[in-house]
Amino acid sequence: MKLPKLTKRLCPYCRKHTEHKITQAKRRTPNTTKPMSYGSKKRARRRGLARGFGSLGRYSKKAISAFKMTGKKITKKTDLRYECKECKKMHTQKKGFRSKKIEFE
């Protein structure tokens, strides 16, 4: 997919439409961006001790990768970063779209 190097977008910092330079970053998985903190691990462990609740089968289930309807997709979602030409601040796109390859022209 071909995208322009520069586009006019709303800058959330300047609060006006300015020229933005587009760059692509490597898409990170939710686990690497926000890893489970020690507190949440502790809460999950403590949950099994509560009477009548248990771990809700969380630890006896198979891994998601072993489920039948899951698998690696052919394409990855884009992670585009927009840098404002005026204030030089960078912001990300709201939603990524799937494409095999992105080319800037």
C-alpha cells in the first residue's frame, strides 16, 4: 500500500490542522507494551483462595494458541506515527489497518 510522506492532519497538541510527517513503527503486542505488574499477578493468585470463586478455569484452560479458531494472520496491523511539523510532537493513529507492506512516496 502506498502512502504519502506528508499529510495534513489535526495535531492534538497545537489543536489545528498542520502538516505531519508519517513514519512506521514496529507493531508491538499488548503484552510487551503493558506487561502484567507484580500486583496483578498477586491478585490472580489470591483469587483462587477466595471461597467459591477459584480461578474461573483460567489456569486449567489450554493456551489461546492451542484453540482451534486461532492462528497467525498473514498481515499485521500498521502502527503509524505522525510528527507535527510545527511543534515537532508525535502522535499515533487511532486504529491500525491490515496491510502486508507500506510504502511512503
